Amino acid sequence: MNWSVTQNASAMTGTMSFSDTARSMMGSGSMQGTINGSTVTFHMAVPNGGFGGMMSPCSMSADGQAQMSADGHTMTGTYSGNMSGMMSSMASCGGAMSNGHFTLTR
């Protein structure tokens, strides 16, 4: 996962992208959040068309929380959300996601 964010006081907004090599899934979208001390609370969204290939009809929305390291170079957190849409009349985009883990390094 990659975030490119701009911070204004305690608010942040930007873009995000990620890849899941196990499922050959790549996506990009937007993110927004707030920073309170070392805690980051955020929302990520990938719109229809934000995924590549056969997943292009899918969308994703996820919320999470992360802790920033004391030096500000690493953020570790969790997220959960939902993938929606249909890839075909027989194949759903995926449904609920829970307990996702990530680490971002600056």
C-alpha cells in the first residue's frame, strides 16, 4: 500500500494505491483522515474503475486506525471495510473485509 498525503493541521487528504500479489489485484483511490497525537484515523475509497483488469467494476470502502512511530517514519495499523460490485453475473467482487493489517514506511 502507498499513500501520498497532504496534512493541514490535524487533517490529511490524499491518494492511495495498493497491490495484492496473491490475488493479482491492484487498485487506486483516495484517502482522508485525522491525526491526534500518534494516532491516525482514516477512510480509504477505491471507486468503480479504480481496480485493474477483471476487478474494474468493483469498488472498495475501508476505515481504519494506525499508530505513528515516535520518529514519524513508520505507521502500523488495521482496517476493515467492504468491496462491492459484480465482476460478472456469477462473480461478486468480494464483500466484507476485516482485520486487515499494514505497515507504511516513509
